[in-house]
Amino acid sequence: MSNQIKIFVIGFNKTGTCSIQKIFKSYGINSIHTTTPVMEIIDEYDAFCDGNHINFIDYYHKYPNSLFILNTRPIGKWLISRYKHAKGRKFKSSWCWPITTERTMQWIHDRHVHYKNIFNFFKKKPNQL
């Protein structure tokens, strides 16, 4: 556990993570925009802008004085952005390709569960979210 303050952007990709990274950099914040698991590099940076943050509670336990930003966007626009991301890169297979109804439903479900977990966890810590 550390008294150091970090900033964790804990929403999903395709919700402004690149823009948030640019803002951090413009203020001289040692930040990273990567899909590398945060816990592997948590001591190297002061802010984290992209990736999978299902384990945000682990970040909190390591750096309990930190700030957490839940970046989001309207669900329809978020899904379209994910579809465009997949289509534009023409992956053979990845988290976003091929686009299927089942995958879309899973994204919606995962988002709902993640947001619910975040709101429940920070209910008594509103100044950190």
C-alpha cells in the first residue's frame, strides 16, 4: 500500500482514452495509453488511460489515495466505434472481430457489470471517482 496518488481511467476503450492521454501529457503527467495489464506496470507511471480495468479494486488496494475516472459514452456510439475499430483493422480474430450478435451482447453485459461494480465500490468513496 502506498500513499502516492495515481490516476486510473477505468472505463472501456473507444471512450476517449486517446484524448485523455493527450490531456495528461499536456500537463506533464507521466501517463501511458496501453493494453499492457496495469498491475504489471503500476509503479512505473502516474496515470493509466487504456486497457482492461476489471481489476480496478487491485489498483485501489495498492494505491488507496488515487483518483479513478470512469470514462464513458452513449452505448450506441460506443458500439459503433468498436465496430469501426474492428472493421478498420480487418483482424483475423481478436476481442472485436468478427462482429457478431453474441459478441455485441457480451460487450453490453460486460459494460453493465463493470459500471455496476464501480458504482458499488465507490459508493462510500465518491471523492475518488
